[in-house]
Amino acid sequence: MPNKTILAAKRKSKPALNPQPAGADDQNLLRRRRTELRVKRRSNENAWELVHPRCALERMEDLEEVRKMLDAGEVDVAIDELRWLLDGCSDFVAAHRLLGELAMADGDFRLARGHFGYAYNICVSAMPPQGLPGPLPYRLPVNQGFFESAKGLAWCLHQLDKPDMAQAVLEQMLKCDPSDPLGVRAWHTQWKADQGEGAEA
């Protein structure tokens, strides 16, 4: 499940990761929160896209530098940079996703859940409470951080034995993009079957 580049970098260096973000506990994980993210309908098609805050867009070049650090195995420096990026832009989805991947590669599913969960939460909170009237397609680059964070979150919740929450995340993903570009419908089916078998045991 973890990104191969992240795994390779983790083998070269294993620094301590930052504490779990605020609001990552089970009570707040799937609760709506205030966010600077927005959604808008694309012109000439029934599809929606996330509008990331200006501070996140301004930090995308810095994120490319972080990826180069990871490719070079400089994980501790990369983590420090990601922390700095989030310090001035807490709704930076891509930074949370990367920290989640690093934590997951290190086997720290609770910390990974915190970062993936924060990214997932602010993206869902940007949508209307009743849901979007059309899809939020993964094919649009601005939406991909949401789906990748959601997939990481679902995996972490599954590993932490929180099946109902994991299923809720998968269902949200499939609702946003029924074409299932990340192949999570198979997880949903398998995990639901596993829950049924556990209830019968």
C-alpha cells in the first residue's frame, strides 16, 4: 500500500515523525470542520473539482523539493520541510498526504490515520452537507489528493480494527467517483464479507 518512493526513502533514514494532528481522534475523524477548501462545478460538464487555498498553491514548488529530498533518502529534512509548509497552511492536502504516507511506511498507522484523516476531513467538509449533485472525478489532478488520502485513511482504519469507519470512507470515495479509479470497491466488498463472517463466529 505505501508509495514505493516513500518506502525506499524510509529504509535510508528513520527520523521521529511529528505528533498526530489535532482532531485525528475517532470522535472528530469524520466530523465536518471549517476549511479554506472549496468546490466548484466545472464549466460545460456535470463534474466538480476542489479549489485549494492560495497558500497551498503557492507551496506546490516547495512540495516538489520535498519529493526530491525523499528520492535522495533525506527523510528527516523532508519531514521538517513538510511541517514548515503546514505551519503556514494547515489545509495543505498534499502535505498531509505525504506525511501520512511516511507514517504508514514506518508502520505507524495511528499517525498516518491522523494525517490522512485531516486531509480527508477538510475535503469532505468543503462539499455541501447533502453531497455534490455530480461526481468529483479522480481524473482531475486537483481532486487526486483527496482520493489518495481517503484510500490511505481507509487502509489505516482497517489495520486499526475500525471496520465501520473504514467502510464509511470507502463509500464516500465511491459516491464521489463511482468509476472507482483506485480500485477500492474490492476492499469494500471483502471487508464487508469479513465483518459478516466475524459476526457469525
